[in-house]
Amino acid sequence: MKNLKILLVFLYLSIICAQRIPVLNNGNENKSIDHIPYVASLRLDETDESYFGKGHFCTGVFIGTKAVLTLASCFYRNDALLLPEDVRIIGGTKFKFEEEDLTFSTILEDFKIHENFSRSSLENNIAIGYLHDAIPKDNAFVKTINRIASETATESVQMKIYGWSLSTMMYEESLHLLSGEVEIVSTEQCDTEHNKITSSTICAGPYFVNGCETDDGGPLVDDARGGTLYGLIDARPAGYCSKIITNRLGTYVDVSQFYNWILEYNRNSASCRNIISIIVLITLCIVVAQLQMVKLINIQNKKVWIY
């Protein structure tokens, strides 16, 4: 009887853990699955160079041809701030360890962490990474998100999350992009579940569908509204999603609360950054030309004085 109870408990936990993040292709990594073109993989460049996919540590969302939105906390590793060139951005691949023909790869040129980000409270946990190379216009597998929400998500609305999460209670690493369906719940309900929430937290259930640590920065999207980004996965405390029983709701950063901030710094990511570079170059050329002119005048004055 005791053994039967243990077996039943084991089967129940197996079902719960297997359902935690539904897989796009029902678990068969050899089948073809859809690309999610706006999902980015953040990787440690040195690690990924030795083994493609091993460097993955966070997820992000392409919001511009030269910009990726993610969490500010992603740029801290072992209490140290990463350098932009340490981070490689990968897009257009559904299999984490497999580089495809249209896989997009570039390092970061720079990144902007929210000026009021707190590592202790995780308030204002948002950042934009600026890509060294722009996303090619003809790459169908890598595109920017259609829209960023300017208003917070409504309760009871169904949304989707994406990421490369752990897929079983045995810590089996997923080989492909995963998808889960969640429903927005009130922050009051989330707070009573002992989640460490902030003033910009969105909560969603059910309990067994949520992101894990390497999914941080991944999208919370309303596909019914044309692919509108409402949040970024913010899994905490770190590692809780990998427990056998997940008794916490999923937590997400509400991007609508940073809408103006995102617009301001996303504008600086592509065209405006290029314009600034051009202006700086033109200014330098003018300064050099003026210096040359002054030098020429001085030479002419000396010639006049000699004669």
C-alpha cells in the first residue's frame, strides 16, 4: 500500500512537471517547429564560441533592427557587470545547440541599464542591448516584435511565454524553444503567494507554467493582439521553477510602465545612433578644416612679415 502511494505521488509529480512548459512540437526535437522571430538568445561569447548554445544565460526580445530588450539583472554575472563585447546575441534559431542557415549572430556594441535599477529589490529591472550588426532586412527568421504595450495587461487575458527552459524535474536541458500559455492574475493574488514582487510586476498562472532563470528577459506576448509585448519573464527567486512542486505564480516585468523609457532609448539604437555618429564625424571634419585654415593663415602672415 505504501509503495502504491509512492508510485501515485511520483506519477502525479511527473505529470505536473511535464506540463510545466508545453513544448511547441510535443517534445519531438526532430520535428519542425515554428520560428519565433522576435525571440533572442543572450550568450556568453567566449563560452558559445567553443560550443554553440552552451553560452546561453538569458533571453531577450528584438525591439529594433539594432536593439534587444531584456532584464537589467541579466548583465550581472557573479556580482560583476559584463562588458558589451562579452555578450553575443543569437536570433533565428529554434534549436539552442544548432546553428541554422539564417541564424543571426552579433555581439553587443553597448547596453543601457535603467538608471534606477536596484540589484537588491530588482526594481526597474529592464535594459536595452545595442547590437553591433543590424538584423538583415531579408531574414525571415529574425524580426522585431510588432508592438510594445503602453497599458498594463488585463486580468484573465490569455498570453504566451517563450524561452529555453528546463523541461523536466530531472534537470534535462531543452534542445529547442519552448512555449507556454498563461493567464494574467491580479498582483494582489500574486503577493499573497509570497512572490517577491515589485511595483512593475505582472503575475500569471497556472503554477506549473512559468519561466526559469535562463528564460529571464523572454517575452510575455498577447498573440491575439497581433503580437503585443506585455512583459518580460522575471523568474525569482532564482531556481524556484526547477523544484518538483512549483507553488508560485510566474512573475514578469510590466513593459508598459517603461514604455516611454523604451521608446527614448530604442530610438538611440539604430537610426539616431547612426545620425549621431555622422554628426560627430562631420563636426570633426569641420574642426580639422578650421585648424588647417588657421595654420595656412599663420604661414601666409609669416611670409608677409619676412618680406
